[in-house]
Amino acid sequence: MSHKTTVKTLISDRIALVSALGSLDTKVKTATEDSVKCSTVSFKRKKDGVFQATLGDRGRKTHTSKWFKKLNQQYTYHKLVNELDDMGYEVGQVTTKNGRISFEANSIYGGQSEAR
Amino acid sequence: MSHFTKCRTKISDQSALVKALSDLGYKTVEVNETATNLYGYQGDKRDQVAEVIIRRKHVGGSSNDIGFKRQEDGTFEAIISEYDQGRHNAKWLKSLNQRYAYQKVTKELEEMGYEVGQVTTENGKLKFDAVSVYG
């Protein structure tokens, strides 16, 4: 009998989640605003807005806690790039290593910082 | 009577907007669930309404209220009088956008379990370094 395991995440943005799964070579089969399904893991949005992952026997072997850490890191990267793009920034060099994320972003409008 | 002009922004997160305004020196900002009327420098009630308002006494002498009105697409539109555009001009809006970007990214990183370390903002450039609390 197949046993299901659920994993809480901090992920709330579906577009960034799909991009993060792509970065980890996890193919997405179907995606709606509140649900993302892959062959070995599926994500469903809960009432608080964040996605919960569900894993079967096969998924538990592939999607370990280390994999979820990587997913979190890739999600953060894609979410920030999308946000910064919306705000008129171009993201330059990004480094993600050992739980650290470093990046530079330049405003396409340029501009001086002004404090009052 | 100073005429109000509307300027589109890319700002959509209310709490990050309030923090960005604080970074630019406006520590007292009114936040309303429902858009409320702005007032002119003589205390005259204007037709323009906004959810986020810097009342005129905090803007400066002879100033009018400055407002930020939520649009249908979720972004805020800045409402600034002609008189106040002397100081609150395109350059000021750029600075606001930059501080907003900083506050928004910091908020996102913290929500994702990151501790934001070194941050640099200069000449339209943002540099971030953050570490996941989960390792």
C-alpha cells in the first residue's frame, strides 16, 4: 500500500515554483493557480496561501530534505528575479551556494539615492 | 489652488511602500483600508482619494497631502500636487522606487527564511547577500 507524505513549504508563487522545478530538472505535468503536479511530487495551495507538497513512495526517494532545500533556494532566486524585473531592475550575477544567495540588480531607469 | 497630478508607479506592496517612504524621511504615513480624501494646503478637502497618505503637515510648509491610490492592476498611483512636485519630482520617485525595491526584496527574502546580511544601494544598483536560516 502506497503511503503519502506531506511537506509544508514557504512557497506561495506558482510561477516561481514552476520555474524552480524546471531548474531542478523536475518536469511539470499540469499547473493551475492552486496546484502543480509532477510525476513524483505534487503541490497544492493551502488556505494560508502556501503550497504543500505531497509525496508517494517513489517521490520520497527522489525528493529528500536536501532536494527541498534546493527547491527553496531556486524558488527564492526565481521569485526575486521576477519581482525585480517587475520593478524595473535587471538582475546581474547571482550566486546560490550552501544556503547563501548573493546578487546584483541594476535599475533600468538609473537614478541616485536620495534621503531626506 | 494647486492642481494634483497622478503618476503611475510599479509599487504594489503596501507595507514595503510605507517602509520606503520612511527611508525617505516620512515616518508618519496614514494607511487606510478604504481610499480617503486628500487635503490641500489651506485645509480644503479635495476630490482625490488615496489609501496611503502623507498628510501635508508632514510634507512641509504650504504643502498639500501626497497620496498613493491603489489601481485595478494592484499597483499604486502617486498623487502629488504641482506645488509639491518641486521636491517630489521624477528624481524623488526614482529614489522611492529604489527604496521600495530594497524593502520588497528584503521582505521576500525574510519570508523565505533568509537572514539578509550585507546590502548596498547606490546609483540605481542593489547588491544583496542573504543566508538561509535552514542551511
